[in-house]
Amino acid sequence: MKYKLTIRFAGIFLLVTLLATACTAPVTPAAAPATATAATPPGDAASGELVVYTSRAESLFKPVVEAFNQAYPEVKVTMLTGSNGELAAKLLEERANPQADLLVNSDTLTMESLAAEGLFVPNNSPAVMSVPESYRAEDGSWVALTLRPRVIMYNTDLVAPEEVPTTMMGLIDPKWSGQVGAADSRNGAMVAQLVAMRHLLGEETMSAFVRGLVANDTQWFGGHTDVRKAVGAGELKLGLVNHYYYHLSKAEGAPVGIVYPDQGEGEMGLIVNSTNAGIVQGAKHPELAQLFVDFMLSPEGQKVYAEQNFEYPITPGVATAEGVPPLSDFKLADVSLKTMWEELAPTQQAAQAAGLP
């Protein structure tokens, strides 16, 4: 696979081939990897600049930074935003002289890939270690911050609730031709969904899903914000998004509804992905990065993610926002991170062959 093609899938799977090509400069390995600790200074003692690379939209991430600065006013947080793939490539290019202290992204498998390359510091912070193992690296070098299931949102002015598909495969019904919006292969959550579908339903069904979306003249976007806006404005009837995009549109007054799909007998269940954080190996300000990670996992930080962004907290005991049903209400897809990682490459190949743009 050529480098340019790999970038099209970079949102979640850039590193399968890019790790061998993105960074050609020799790197001198450290004698032993550093390890982040739980020690953090009190609010009035922490100061300096923290550089965060993030694929989160600034509007979603800024409230977390503002809450952090209320607790630690002397820490200046500088953000560099970009896609999951762009930031992963940048970290690889800079690994001999890291410019970032922390990566916050929305792509679990890219985090796993970067961790395997030694891009992150092992982290034994109690806050990190308290996260279930299925949502973090074994050594804590990356950790999930929030969870986001894949859902179908619809325009309530254009579609009656009983008409909306109740399964992902329902989106490829020809009656929805030209009326569905989805993120393309640049988006991590979209391609992660295809990996899960391939594992749970088989490669032929997953490929048929992609072919059906393409044949249905699905409107493809680089991210979910454009999908939700198109559905909210009535430009499209249906959108395939992470759940919180529906809630953001609803809070803005858009006429939208939501379906949590594949909940019936014999159906695959809800596919869930995560946002994540990892402290960069060789970071100039590792203590501040640790402080920020611990804050994001604290009840206070999780409350911001839940109430402002409508995401599912990863830390137990933090309530979801009003109107966001608990994940325990749903049947979840049974697919592990290890399985996702092992089935990454064949999913890429099959999705590409089926025409995913």
C-alpha cells in the first residue's frame, strides 16, 4: 500500500504501514523508558506551559482546558489540533526532539500503535490504573478518557421515528439513496466500526455494507460535525455519527432524533469507541502532562466531558448528562481491542476494495 493511500485511512489505522515510512531520521533510544508517576503539585504550585496535540474539535476540548485552568491557573495549555493521522505522523517525525507533551485523540488503535513504537511513557498513576484494562494499555501508556457509541441520527421533520433503520445494515436500503451522511476513511470512528462489523458479521457483510453506502450515493465527509449539521439543517435525512453529535445538535435546537442500533435478538449490539490520552516519551513537561491526564480522569474533569460534550465518562460514579441514557441500558458489541488490532489490515483492504472513499 502506498503512503498516500495509507493517509486516507489514517484516522484510525495510519500506523499499520506508516510506521515504517513516516520517520526516516535515526533515533537514539533511551537507556530505559521513563515512567510517569502519580505525584502532582497542588494547584498553586503547578506552573509552566503544557503542549497538547489533539484531534478533538477545539469547541469540545476547550471547556476541559478551561476547567483545568480553574484548578491550575499558572499552567498555560497550548493546543495543536489536527486529524488523528496527521498528529500521529507528526509525533513520529518529532520523536528525536518531541515538541508535544501529550496526545489526546479519538482513535484507540492509533494509540495502541504509537504505544507499541515507544512513543508514550508508561503511566502507573492510580487514576490511569483504575480504568478497566480493555480501555487502556497494560502499562498505562495510553488511557481512554470517554466512550462514544455509534448511532443513527435523523431529521424529525423529514423522517418519522418508525421509519428510521434500527440496524446499521438498514442504512443501505435503496429507499435512503442520497439521504445518508457518513464520515469517510479519514475518520477513526468510522473505520473502527468497519473492523468491528467485519469481526462480528463477517467480511462479506461488512463489504456489502460499504458497497451499499457507496451505491446509495451516501454523502461523505471528513468528520462528524458536517454530518450532524447536514442532518440538522434538513439537507440529509439520516447521519451515521458518534452519539454525542446528536446531543450537540439537539442542544442547539435542531429537529433531530436518535436510534441506538442493533439491539434486537441476534443483532451485533452497539459499537463503542473512545477518546484517549498518552504522555509523549521525551516530553519537556511530563509532570504537567501527568497532572492534566489525572485531571481529565478525575470526577471534575469527567463531569466536564459528560455535561458539556454529552460523552460517556470512563470514571465510575460520574453521571451522564441529562437525556443521555446509561450504556448499561444497551447491548454492546462483543469485540476486544486485541481482536480489533489483529483484524485491522484485512479490514482496510476489504473496505478499500468495496469502495470506501
